[in-house]
Amino acid sequence: MSHDSVEKLVKMANQIGSFFGAQKIGAAAGMAEHLRKFWAPHMRATISEHVSHGGAGLEPIAIEAVKILQAEKK
């Protein structure tokens, strides 16, 4: 995936994080569930790789949600 695509995924993830962040309790888990259900595997893999390299541009809730997904794969 191109750098441009990563930027788009970061933007999308932050928008989703803003929505789930309003819930306060269980926000990261809710976001992780959303990514699991609605993002294609290649999108999840790309954002996961981005988080593994520092997650530049991602809000903390988005990073936490991706880390939940990463932990499930171990």
C-alpha cells in the first residue's frame, strides 16, 4: 500500500476513534470490534504495520484499538 493509502487509513481510524471515544468506557474495544467487522484484512494489516512502526498521526484510542487486534493474532 502506498504512503498515501496509509494516510487515508490514519484519517479514517482517527474519525472512528472520535466516535468511539465519546463512549468513554470500552471505547478502544468498541473501535477494535468495528475495525474487525468493517475493515478489509489488508486495511487492518496496513494499519497494524503502521502502529508497529510508531503509529505516526494516530490518536491514542486508535493505537489502543489496533493493539487489541494485534494481541488477538498472537
